[in-house]
Amino acid sequence: MDLETLQSLLIIIGIDIVLGGDNAIVIALASRNLPKPQRNKAILWGTGLAIGIRVVLTAVALYLLQIPFLRFIGGILLIYIAIKLVTDKGEDPDIEAGESLSAAIKTIVFADLVMGFDNVLAIAGASNDNIWLVIIGLAVSVPIIIWGSKLILKLLEKYPVLVYIGAAILAYTAAEMILNEGRFQTFYENNEYLHWVIPIGIIGLVLLLGYMFNRRRQVAT
């Protein structure tokens, strides 16, 4: 595995973990009314199905990103998602607890689909069109999310800077998507300084806007 591939894999795992907090909450809420044996089955089956669907969606996203200008548009959307990650209040999603195993599994899968757009887009941008990196990244990060979800959430609450680090990862991924837009390659080649100006600029923009918004909200309260 070369350095570039390893870097992409680490970014994918980081994105999965940073954006996986909401999924961990969904899993807990959807299965909370089940007996413990069924709760474990709901978690395993629901998460397994959600992973499979997410791999398919990411593969579709990889294909769609080959359409002209969609990679650039995806990068812009990812900048918005990164800013939203920093400024999100972190309120619990309104998830109805399933009264049966099948109901809980359906809730987990459906909620993951609804909430997983940012994850799919970010991973598609970071994978360098390699679906195996997506699968390996999910295989490594999902067990961490499931069994370490409480620890992850506590760390994010105790050390808010981790959220900013996650947003910086997404911002860097957004910059890479913009720089990989095929229709602009000649322009980028003629202006090589953009390969470091754009990532630094986007990361700085995301972190600055997030910090200013959070400071304003703190003053208002």
C-alpha cells in the first residue's frame, strides 16, 4: 500500500468516526425498547444492512462524480457540511424506538440512509475512486462506532477541538474534490500554487466561520 492510498484510507476512517456519532445515537434509540438478546441482533443486522447500502450508495456517488463539474459541486457541498458539523448543536434526533426486532432494524437502516448523505459524499471524495478503500474504511471504523460510540461522544463533548479537527478533514477532502475536477485541470496545471492555496484557504474558511458562529451563539446565550 503506497503512501497516497494509506492517506486516503486514514481520511476515510476519520470521516466515518467523526460523522458516526449520530449513527451511534440512532442505533441506541431505535433498539432501546428491545430485550437485550434482540437488541444485539437489531444492532448487528441494522448496522450490517446499513453498511451494505452505504457501500452501494458510495459506489453510485463515485460514478456520478465522473460527470463534468459534479466533483466541483460536491466539493462545495462538502464545505457546507463541514461548517454544519462545527456549528451543529448536537441535539438528539427524534427516533422512534422499535417495539420488535424487524421494526428496530428498519428504523436503523432508514435513519442511516436519511442521515448518511454527508458521509457518503465525503467518503466518495476521499476514496480516489477506489471502492475497496471505502469497504476497508467502513470495516475498520464501524466496529469503533458501535462499541466505542459512548466514548467517542464523550470525547467530542469534553474536547470540542476534536470537532474542529473533523471539520478540517472534511474541508481538506472538499479541497481535493475541487482540485480533482477534470474540467479545471489545465487551469490548475498552469497555476500550481492553487494546489496548496485552495486547501489552506478552505480549511481556514471553515474553521473561521465555525468559530465565529459558535462565539456569537455563546454571547447570545
